[in-house]
Amino acid sequence: MKRTSFEGADCPVARSLDSIGDWWSLLIVRDVLAGKRRFGELQKGLGMARNILAARLRKLVERGILEQVPASDGSAFSEYVPTERGRKLFPVLVALRQWGLDHYFRRGEPYRELVDRKKGKPLARIEVRAADGRALQPEDTVFVTPA
Amino acid sequence: MKRTSFEGADCPVARSLDSIGDWWSLLIVRDVLAGKRRFGELQKGLGMARNILAARLRKLVERGILEQVPASDGSAFSEYVPTERGRKLFPVLVALRQWGLDHYFRRGEPYRELVDRKKGKPLARIEVRAADGRALQPEDTVFVTPA
DNA sequence: TTTATTGGTTTCATTTTGAAACCATGTTTG
DNA sequence: CAAACATGGTTTCAAAATGAAACCAATAAA
């Protein structure tokens, strides 16, 4: 009767969700990728219960998405930093951001835009493409069993 | 003490998660985008409790991600089909799939690959890019308040 | 006409969540 | 140095979500 786990699922999407498919994890990763590092900073920013944050951080560390390291400011506290695996979630976050902005913000509604630091311009749209660059819709794809 | 809602969050990622940020919703959307339509088909495929599936479908319809329509086969049953909004989740799913495959499948472990239907070749990698096409890492981006 | 299937809802036990209190360090201030 | 405060949690407990199974009404098949 436990909450079903997708850890051994044969679908990569399901396995991903097993690590980050709950209500808070992606928001934590979002904040860490945006530079937040400390427990309290995350807790205040997200407005979430401390015990839940502690549990999520533990799991994210366990799954190799974050790493807990001694604080960079010399203090005896520790910090949570993204691993390479965590950084690779960036496209997922940007895709979710673009989708949410398109579908759940009214035009004119204020929001903070994520831009290319160098040029200050909005990011390109995230798209699914074929190897040759053609944009693909769901129907343009099929599953196959690799050789 | 209610489960916190991200519906009115100022962050687009959070609003997205309010619609699809639970354990099952994205898997349901994945299956519907892959062509599954009927309640029982989804339930059996996902192996999830019927009441939870019913609740999720209700919410996905409410949020405009799926639509409940009379069955196409002439029977009196109904079907769940993706809306345009639901179809637009495709990049999110593909990004999650690529990430999960990269990080939670051992090499050689069997999986089904999603390929370009026309050429039968694997999809291009999903990447975050600037307007001019440069690939961007998290540190290459900043938040700004649009004018 | 009986039987089976489909698409749910209801019920109930188990888990998870969230708020608040608590606590052990570590850090700053007087 | 001592007292006060901040930090990073853990514990406790009530409310809410989840999951398994039983149930049920409407179809569809035999």
C-alpha cells in the first residue's frame, strides 16, 4: 500500500519522475540552479515545511542530483550544490517554464523572464526535433526496440 | 494544512507543477500522447488505482490538458484525448525521457527508443539555446523583469 | 436473457504532508 | 566570556492524499 515507486520502471520518463516527480523537488532544483544554496534560504523562498524540505534534500542528494558540501563562506554550515546530473535538468525546467507561461499566465500578467545573460534576450523556444532538425509533434514519433 | 497549491505562484514552473506536478499526471499524459484513450487501457498500463486515475483525469480535463469525448469506435463509452495544451507538453516529456535515460539506465539496459517516425532515427537532443542558437547552461542565464 | 466488460464511486487502512514545537550546534553581541 | 540569536535540522501530531478492494450502474457480448 506504499506510494508506488517508479524506480525500476522500464520507461525513462517514469524513472525520472521517481527522482523528481513530487510536488517540491523540481522547485528545489530550480532554486539551487538559480544559485540558492542554504537550507534556510530554500525553506523561506519556497515557503515549505522544514521537515519536508529536509526529506526532499535527502532524497535529491541520494539520487545524485544535489550534493551537500561545506559552506563556501568558511562557516561551519553546509550547502547544497547541483551535481552535473542536477544541472542537466535545466532543459526540463525551461520546458516547464515555457509551457506554464504559455498556458497559465494571462497576457500582461507580470512575471520574471529568464534571459540569455550575454545578450539579455529571451531564450529560444524548446522544441522536439529530428536528427536532421525538423520540428516533431507527438504523432511524428514512434517507439522502437533498439537493435 | 491543505496540500499547498502553486496555482497563483508567480513562477511559471510552479504553475505548471500545479497542473502536472504529481506522481501520475505526466505518465497519464505520456500514455495519452502515445495514443491510449480509454480509462481501462490507461489503468491497466499504468497499474494505478482506479480512484486515483479517475481523480487525475478529472483534474487534467479541468486544467485543459485532456478532453473527454465520445468514443470514436461508435460505442457509448468515452475517450480521453489530448488538447492542444496537452500536446504542448511533448517537449517536457521528451526532456524528462532523455534525462532519465542518461542518468538512470545502465548502459545496455533494454528500453524502448522514441524515434522520428519518418526516418526511424533517434530524436535530436533537447537543449536550452539563446535566440541566436548558442547552447546555454544554467549559469548563462539570468532573470529580468520585462519592461 | 444471462453474463461479462467498462468506467467509474465508495470505503477504509496506511502513508504522506504540513505546522509547530523542540533541540543541538554554531555564531554574534554586549 | 556569557548571553542571546541564527542555523539546520528532528519530533510530534492532526489533516489530507494514496491505494486496494468492494461495490455499482450502464453497456456490450454470448
